[in-house]
Amino acid sequence: MDSIVMAKVKRYLQERLNCAPYDCGAVVFNVRQLARVAGHTLDERFARAGLGAGPEARIASEIVDRSLGGGGGSATSEHHMKMATDYWVQTTPPMGM
């Protein structure tokens, strides 16, 4: 796991997806879990995983890709990312900032 990538993901969640700072911990936890299931860590390689990682991990991968400044060349819209992050916040206990 790269701490710079994690900081960029948290900033993207707060600025673009309007995620509360205390909810970012739960979202990053789920993104990290999905990356681990796909055989990656939270880094640039997972950002390019896309649908090869699975349907739910595709959204997590797109969040990482867009937070790193990628063009976001997939069919995932910000609305789907917001829905997924809201679901992760609701189903995961609070993790803090």
C-alpha cells in the first residue's frame, strides 16, 4: 500500500464525491479489501485493473484511477461511484479519518 495513493484517494473522495472526512476511512478500507481480493495493493497497478478485478472492484479501481489523475476511460460514472461509497459507508463500521 502506498500512503501517497491513499492520501490522493481520500482527497478525491472528499472533493469530488463529497464524502465526509470521517467516512473516508470506511471507504478506503473497502477499496483496500477489494484490491487485496484482486491480488493487488492500493497502488497504480490496481488503478488499471478495471473489470478484470470484478464488478465491485471495478468501481474501486476507477476511484483509484481518477484520484491519481487518470482519464477514467471506463463506463463507470461518478453517480455509480457515489452510490458504491454510500453503500460502503452504511455497511462498514466507522474507521475514523
